Amino acid sequence: ENLGLVHNISHSPPTTIVMLLSFFFSLCGVKQILGFGSIGKALAKRLKPFEVEITGVRNGKWSEEDLSIVDKTATHGEGLDKALESAHALIVCCPLNCQTRELVNSDFIDKARKGLMVINVARGPVCSLDAITSGLSSGQLGGFATDVFWREPFLSLSEDPSRLMDGVGQLHRLRDEIGANVILTPHVGGVTDLSYQTMAQIFARNVVEFFSLQDSNGEERWWRTSGEGCVVPPP
């Protein structure tokens, strides 16, 4: 249990980082994936062969395909607390918005099984920095791994020499002073030939769709004026 962790994830799965996470956290028994979009599903598929128990957490509907790659499901309002009691590792994959900002806070961590490993593969502020450092200091958290931070891009060292604005300084101090299980990696998992190719394809499809007369359901585009066929940009 005294592992140094490697850590979220690129936003163009599958990636090398996802596979690294799958390997390291195959050593734990029960995984909880908080946020089950494309990244969460890519991760669950890679964890499945290691015969771990996976709980997927999302507020949206579950498709048959999604249900086939998890053992249990929960929502942010139902079943989450119970799932936390038995989870060895929490992998955060949800988007950052007003509902998820500091979702992983002190109350959240206190409800979890002691020694929980947290991996943030979403955005830095989904996890409360104070809660993470407090959990590592008390031993409630067994480790924290991330490649996303509380301020990106980083300030220069002349502006923030102690690296406190992005959270790196606080996490490094805990690692050095109490031997906390912390590993930080640069947020560059999406800088690959595959992800760039996918980005280009998505961009091209969006451009074609924007200038098409009708959407995929045959409905006239709402941003086109009738008669003249002029494109009016969306507000």
C-alpha cells in the first residue's frame, strides 16, 4: 500500500496515461469511477481484465453497453456514500462545472474507506486542494495522483516560486515531509498523433455540419435565414 502513484487523463482516450492508471490501480480491489463519459468508459474497459470490482458514478442514463463494463452503478445523489465505504481507489473523470467544483471535498473524503487512493483525471478544481492535503496528512487518503492542477497554465517561477497557486508546492511538501504517496505528471496525455488526428476529424465534421442545410434529422438549421440561405452565426 506504500506505492508511489502515477497519474487524469488525457481528453482523447485511450492514452498511455489511462493504461498506466489501469496497471497501477489493478493492484487495488475495488474501483470507483466518478464520471462515466468517454474517459471513464475507456478506463473501465482497461481495468476489467484485472478482475476488479468497478462502480461507475454518473447522473445520466446508462446504456446496455455501459452496464456491461461495470459491476455496480451509483449517482451523485444515490448510492455514492455506500460505494465510497468499500472503494480502494477513486478515479475522477467528470467535467468541471458549478456542480462538480470541489465535489471531492472534506465531507466526501471523510465518508470514504480509510486509505482511499484518489486519482484526478478531470480538472484540478474538481478536488478541493485543502481536502486532499488534509486527507493525505491524516492518513484518510492513502495516495493522490494527478496530471491536472488548480491553475493551468502554471505561472512562471518568478511569479510563483513556491508553486502554491497550482497546488504543486503543497503536494511536494507533503511528499517530502511525511512521505505522502503523491506523483504529479504534466498534463500532456493528449499530445499524441492519435489525439491530434481525432481532433482534426471532429473539427472537420463540425465545420461541415455547421454549413449544411439540414441536421441529421432533416430539420432546417436554426441559424440559417429562410429564403436567402445566408448563414447567421449562433449567438
